[in-house]
Amino acid sequence: MINLKYYTRVLTKEDISYLKDLEQIEFLTQKSPWAAQEIAGCYEDTYKLIALFCKDKVIGFSVIYNTRVTTDLLTIGVLTQYQGQHLGQMLLLDTLKEALNVKAIECFLEVRVSNVVAQNLYKKFGFKQVGIRKEYYSAQNGHAAEDAYTMQLADIASAVEKLS
């Protein structure tokens, strides 16, 4: 999606120079952030790394893993100072559009039980809670271990059409 100030695009191996920015965003937006080498592994073919830009600055990103008809949303985050402007919704919508590009039908994700804001965003897109994973998020960086809800979006195409 392109607008005057904010846009998203899929990053490729040629965009490895953004790795430090992505690592910083992950560190600032996640209680259990991925390391740089984990993010770097997402430049491979079965993954898509989608960056959210404000002009030429990366301010958020998401990672999906694609297997035939299923996509897993592995991480998504927008820098705090850009939150509250529907940019997370824009990033999620464009991420799901990328899943459609590889013929995915459904999407799964895990979300912290305490992250009600994210849960509400996912529900707006039609995600439903289908399970709970006990202590999915390990104790880390001063945060206690936490359960995760597993959520499923059964029809990516309908969600994208509805929210585009």
C-alpha cells in the first residue's frame, strides 16, 4: 500500500542493510525480541519480511512463514511513537496481501494473553482464538513466562477484501 507518507514493501536479500533497523524495532516493540541472526534468516524464500516505512525510515515490520495454503504470522511491530495511527492495521493488511500472493488461504499466529490491543486488531480482521499455549513465551528480560492464544484467520481473501 502506498500513501503520501507511509508505505510498505517486501524486503529482499538486497535490503540486508535494514537489518540493524529491524533489530532495533524488534527490541523496542517485543517483550521477547528476536536476535539479528533470527531476523536475517527471514530473508529466505519461504519467509516474507514486510517493512513499514515513514518516508525512507523503517518504522515497523512483520514476518510471515508460508507453507502451501497456510501462512504463520511470526512477528509484527510498529515503533511506539507511530502507534495509534492505524499503521499496525495497514501493516497487517499488507502482510495478509503478501500471503495471498503466495496462494495462502489461512493464517495462524500466537499472541500474548496480556496483549489485548493486538488481540483486538486481529479480531477486527476476523482472527478467532483456536487454542492456548501454556508458557509459550519464556521468562526473559525481566518478564515472567506467559501463555499465548493461538489465533486463526480461516479466509485471508475475505478479510483483505473487507478491510481494503
